[in-house]
Amino acid sequence: MGGDFAERVVAVINKGEKVVASHRPNPPNVFGFPTLDTGLFNEWRTQALSLLVHSIGSGHVYSESFRTETAKGAFQSVARAGIGVLKALLEDVRGGNLVGDSAELASGNNPLLILEQICGRFHLVARQLRSRRENRPTLSVMDEYDVQDLLHALLCLHFEDIRPEEWAPSYAGRSSRMDFLLKPEQIVVETKKSRFTLTERELGSELLEDIARYEKHPDCSALFCFVYDPDGFVANPRGVESDLNRAEPFPVRVLIRP
């Protein structure tokens, strides 16, 4: 892991210090009352968990330790315990004791990071397929069906039980089929391809509907949404991702590439 990750950990630590500084004493004769700004605490905890889960995996000791320590409420001691976990992580990163990058860690035990790696390189694969010897037929990724077909083939490299077009629970009176269900991992994978007529607001609305729908699915414990945007129609992809990504209680990962 490089300096960029360390810088992001430092930023989260600094935000945690601001959370601790929001401490207010309990009202007279009141015990157990949250002593920190609850909104600020929850925002910090979600951002920190998102960074940890997406960078080192949800099962890593630092991710699990931070999640456990900060699940006890918006109290000064709780926030300080979380900051302590982050400082220990930073020390290991800077000391070279936490080796590897997200891709290497993903290949171990985090299916969401494996999906991120696959979709992060999807465009490279799609572009390479256009260049075949002797002008032989190939797959051109023109619409969402093409995205699904190519992604299905790539998923087979890492996942064994891939179930396409499973029925999803109805939402707002409408039923639909999900693109893929990774049954053992309990992850739904949804794909979209950007187009000129799909506004950023409409894309966000569709993704919010997906999140609301799949939270109800009995075999879904996380949602991964891949938006293939080869023409750059999404003006602020990182903003859309930041608005929708979350680590808990229902993990959601939105990835817009390239």
C-alpha cells in the first residue's frame, strides 16, 4: 500500500479528532446520554469503515476491530478507541508491515474487492476484444446486454455459482430481474451502461431503487453496481459513488468506469 492510502487514513484520523472535540458533558443527573455530535460521529464512522472495507477488506483485523470498537455509541471514549485502531493501522502502513494492494488483498477473502478489480479493468478487456487477428468476429460492447455478457464471462474466473436473471422483490409495485446473484457470497451484481439520454440524476434514482429493492432479497447481503461509462457521460462519477457507497448496515458499492 502506498502513500495515498496513508494520506486517506491520516485524513480520517483528523476527522475523528474533530468528532472527539464535539464532546459535551451529560446533562445533570443523566447517564448514558451521547456525549458527541451524533451526526458527525456517524458520518466519520461510515467514512472510516468504507475506507477500511474497500482498501483492506471487511474481514481484516483492523476493519473488524474498528467496527467493533465504534459500535458502542457516540461517546468520547468510543471515538478515541476508533482513532487508536486507525493510528495502529497507519503505523503498520508506514512501517511496511501491511503489504500488498487492494487487488492482492481481494484475491484472499473479499468478494467485493474482487468485483472491484474485475470491473476496474473491464474497459481494458472490452477494448482488447475489438482487436482480433485477421478481422475475426468479436464482441463489441454497445449496450447493457453486451456489458452483462462480457461481465458474466469475467465473473467465471473467480466465482463458481453465478445465477443470472434471478427475480428480485417488487419495489413501488414493480418486479424485476437482477443481473447476477453470487449465491454463496450473497452478493447481487447490477450492471448499467451510460448513454446520452440517461442523466446523472436519473442514474442516481435508478441506483437508489436498486438499493431499496435488494435490501429485501433474502439471499442478498450486499449490492455491487457497475456502471460502464466508456464515453464519459457521467459528469461527476466520483460524486455519484460517494453519495451511494456505504459499508453498513447493507453494504453498497457503486463503481463507475472508465
